[in-house]
Amino acid sequence: MDGWTTRDARGVGGEETFRDAVARSRDRGGDDDASGLGRMATRRAWVMDSFGGGDDDDDGAIGRATRRAGAMLASGRTSDAREILFSSAFEDACGREALPFAALALRAECAAEGGVAGEDALGALYALCIDMVRERANDEVVVEEWRRRSRAVALAMASRMMRKGDARAALAWLDALARSAPSEPSYRSAAGRAHLMMGDLEGARLCFESAETLTLALGSAASEAQKLDVSRDRGEYLLAGARFREAKDTFDALLAKSQDATTMVNAAVAAVYNGDLDTSRALLERSLLEAKPGDVTPSAVKNLNSIYELTARVPSEAKHAMGVWVKSLATNDFDASCLAH
């Protein structure tokens, strides 16, 4: 299984085996521990926003089961999380205790991976949030908590629409979010990516510029992540506009500050369009080696498969080795059709 190699290892002396590369990845900090809710993949991070309220810190049967299910969902074990949340024991406990919002959120997320019914579950959860905002209008603290939760659910719905390729539906949710929190840059940034998905460069530019303006307005209060998002937006806009040299320069500068998977994948795409297949291959391999469960995207796998056809000594072996690794990280809803057979 020595087909999947890393460029830096080849440069040192001889090709590194896939198994050695995995070992190095583990040594850098990767692990299989599913106990930490903080390891939840980005696309499920909205559920994390549901934890932290007073009722969600309960040590009763519902609270304990909810935390276990959250840890399993975080590690991509959706079926195990679903088994807990919809078990007869959980249903019995629900009859004795008030169901915390975290449990409702996790149930909705599990259902969301099952098709249209999942969208109904998220929609019902959003409606609950809005109803609570109206019913508790005289208690500003409680109202703000439910507003925060409504934004988390709306963002989850927008993310789901983006994954389905329905950018127009995602924009409807993102526009509502931008109106509810007009000083938050991330909603404008996400809207810009939705416009890019639709091929609307001008709409994307306006959204990205708005996000940058809002970030600058925060001054010293702007987080490092928000500042990096401005550069990511610029790079994605340049890449979509076929300004490949500028996009590569932007992503290269980003890589000096952030080594996240999204930046590496975007930098890899820019490298391809600039004719640097070796750099692209190294970046894609690294993004997969350092990925956490749920972070791997089919597009990154497809891109690496294509590059292996052009650069690997034995493409079939390289793709097979990569496929084994990807399967070890893939969540239940991962589109396995991107893997080479």
C-alpha cells in the first residue's frame, strides 16, 4: 500500500508509505477519541450551539444520553447517535423529564441525514424557536437565548441546502440571518459562497465586500478567524473568476497563517490551474491525512483521484490506499461514489 505518498517525504529520500504517512498524521495530534463534543465536524457545529443552556447541563437520564449521542454524532457515528436518541429507553425518559433543546437539535440533525423528513424536522425546530421568542417576549434573557438557537437552526438549514446544491434556497435562509444579525460578517460571507455556487460573481463580490466591511468595523474586536475569512472569500472569488495566479498568491499567503482543510483544498485547486500538480497533490493528501471524521469532502477526493492519474507511479494503488483512509473517516451520509474502484 505504498501508492499514496506525500511530496515532502519524496523530497527527503524515497517514497513514504501510506501507513507511515498515517502514523505521522496521528503523531501530529489526530486521534480516534469520540468523547469530546468539541470534535464535532463543521457541518454539524450548529448542534454545539444548542448546548450550554441551563436545561442542557442536566445530569439526568436525558442529559446523559444527549451528551453521549452528541459525542457519537461528532465522530460521524450517526447511526449510533440515532439509536440512542430514538430508543425506547430515551422515549421513556422523555415522558418523565423535560426534553432539553440540545436533544431536540441532535434529533433533528440525525433526521436531516435521512432525506426530506430531516428538513421537516429542522423546519419544526426553527418554528419552535420563533414561537418561544414570541411567547417569552417579556423576558429578554430568555428571548435572546431562543434567538441564538433560531439562528443556529437557520444556519444548519442553509448549510443543508448548500450541500444539496440548492444555493437559492440557502440564500433565503442566509438573507434572513443577515437581517436578524446585521453586524455579523459570517452570514454575508456564506451568502457570497452561495452566489458563487450559482455562478453569480457580481452577487458574490457584493456579499464578500459587505462581509469585509463588517469585519473591519469590528476593529480590534474582530477575531483572527473573521480576518482569515476575508482572505478566504477573496481567494474563492478570484478562483471562480479564473484569476488563477492571484488566487494562488492569496491562498499561499493564507496557508502561512492557517492550515485548515478548506484552505489547503482551495490552494490545491489554485495550484492545479497554475500547472503545479505536485504541490496540489501534496496539499490534498495533507488535507485528508489531517482531517477529522466528517471533514472529508467528495470534491477533494475526486480532485486527488484525477491528480493521481497524472502523477502516481501506479494510479490504481494510490487511489485504493487513499480510499481506505477516506472510508475510515467517512460519516454515514458520505457520498462513496467519489471513491475509485
